Amino acid sequence: MKIKRELLAKLDEWRTSSIRKPLIIRVARQVGKTTLVREFFD
């Protein structure tokens, strides 16, 4: 779960950035992209 916490921390940095760009998550299939985003926005 260390990786998940690191990714959530990076998403939090993105959210609080004053000059953020659109969020695009590009990784392999079936690695938990949707789950990560759902946890982040809940």
C-alpha cells in the first residue's frame, strides 16, 4: 500500500497546486486507476 499512499500524495499536490494542468492518468490496464481516483475524490 506504500505505492497507493505515494500516488494519493501526488494527487493531493496536484490538487493544491496554483498552476495545475488537467489530470491525465496513463498507465497499464487493470492496475487500479479508477479505484485510485475514487478514493482520492471521496
